[in-house]
Amino acid sequence: AKVLLRENRLNDKQAEEGFNFSLRGKIKKVHVTPEQRRRILAGEICIVVWSDRCYLAVPEVVRQVAVLAPDTPVYRHDPTHQDTDSDEYPEEFRVPDDLHW
């Protein structure tokens, strides 16, 4: 599975923008380009964590990794997910959708 990730990773060494995400109760960070950020938020790229390293990969590769190593942590943003908790908070406490943290 690690070889599959290494050969198919989309990580860009020139990426400077941090992308924070939550996985299994922990906050992780990977450096991405603006285009990669857009594709992650669209659900077109997933983040696979292998040996504390983050690999960007397309869903097809992630499915192959899941067959080889089913317990591998994967982050995939669901663009259709609606935050049902946001109605509980007043407008001044809501986090804007375009906030980079």
C-alpha cells in the first residue's frame, strides 16, 4: 500500500499553503497548492495518512489502498454535507466557509 501511495501521490513540493483537517479526533496539516485545496474541498482528492505522513491521492487510488490496508486513515471532504450544528450558534460566532485555518 505504501508503494502504491508513493507512486500515485499528488503532493507538490512547491506547495506552501497549509490545509488543516480533522482525522480520528486529531488535527492534521498538509501543505497544498490553491488548486489542490479546491480539489480537496470538492471531494476530488483525498488525504491518506501513512506512518504520520500525509499523501494526497485520487479516490481510485485510495480505494486500492483500502483493499490492501483497510485500517489506513483517510480524510475525504464531503461537499454535500450540511453542518447541522451551525443553526445553534448566533451569526457572530459562525465560521465563514472560506476561512483558512
